Amino acid sequence: MDILVLLRRIGILICMSLISHQALAKDTSFPAVTFLHSNWPPFEYVNDQGEATGYTIDILNAMLDLVDIETTIQIFPWNRAYQTTLKHPNHAVFTLARTEEREPLFYWVGPIASREIYLWKLKSRHDIKVSTLEDVKQFRVGTVRGEAGERQLLEHGFKFDVNIHSVDDQTRNFLLLFNKRIDFFYGLELTTYFILNKEGYDPSKVEKTVLLSGGQEYYFGFNRETPERVIRLFQDALQTIKDNGTFTRIQRKYGMSPP
């Protein structure tokens, strides 16, 4: 082969390699973003294969297909995920209830789901009769450390080690409830039935009682020092998957929308 032809072909291969690399490279004009979450099936959890999965994970992955920047997803206990996001720019936490108290603490991307939290008890506990939160104060409620539901109970006059027992993971509360070491836990209907089934408990043995909070929604919460153009990028991506039907398909997959 003529040496000039060989050099020309090598040059073409190098150019093609560079083009391919550039097509795969992320946009470095945006900062890398770290997403933090806890174990909260079916919104976000680690499956038997060690992979992050769930309703909000599916939404995030659909958004990331449209967002050309570096991202990582990590799992922590809820309070650590929440506090880490508050302290570090370019971090986001999910799935986060957008409450009045939290409003100025984050940039918000959403909404991604509605929020209606009930207090649940064992059906067999006929000794427990409640119709208001005030009635519940004479009992012991299992909470998850740092969650909005825990804060709402505190705002209503509940106290740690009196009528609040705080743990790092909701599955611990199920064990405590079925062993009658707590009297209530709080949760969405969807997450409650899903986790009970997943953990081997019979969902028919619990019942919802007092509504703790409603009329709120869940979001991704970004650290306030994250550039606003990053927030707009993710909000636009979320709107796109809502417009093209992807969001609705994910909702239906997890029983959060009519078929």
C-alpha cells in the first residue's frame, strides 16, 4: 500500500475516533450533579440485582436520557441524603415533599407525585380508637428520622421518646408494629402496601386511620447553590417526558395512574 494512502487512512480513523468521543462526551459547561435517595419502595430502592430502581428512579432516568451532563445516583439513609444535599452545591435529593418549611431551602424540580400520608395501625388492635391527631398522642408512632412526616408530628406537639420512636428505615417500623412495640406508623397507601408485601407482611392486617397530611406534592430538591440553568435543564426534561407520554407510562407501571 502506498505510504501516502496509509497515512491518509490513519488520519481518517483518528478523526472518526475524535468525533465518536465528542458525541459520547458530556457537556462540561454544566457541573456534574449528584442525586441522593434513600430506601423507599416503590419510589426508590435497590433490587435483588443491586440496581437502583423504582418509580422516581424511572422518571429520573427518563430525564437523564434528555440531559447531556455528568450525573451520579447514590443511596443513603434519608436524613444523611437530606443533610448532604443541603450542604453541597450540585446535589439533589429525592423523593422530597415540598413543604412550607422546606420551600426556601431548595430549588424544586417537579411535581412528580401527589402526597397523602395516613397513620396506620394493626387491625387487631381494638384497644386503639382514634379520630384525630390529638387522640394519637397517647400512643407511640414510628417515624423515619428527618422525614417530613416526622416533622409534621413534631409541629403538632408530638415528642421524641414520648410518642415518637424514630428509626432510619421504614421497614424497621413494620417489624416494631407487628411486634406491638409501636402503635402506629405513617405512610402513603401505595408505599405501605408495596413495602409490606416486599418484606413478607400481610397488608390485610393493617388499616389506615387519621390523615396526617394531604394536598402536597413530591419533587426533586436541589441545593440552592446549584446554577439555575441546571434547574431549568431538568425542569424542561421533566416537562418533555410529561408531554411525550413517558411520565404517564411510568405512573401506570407503578399503579399511580388509571390504565
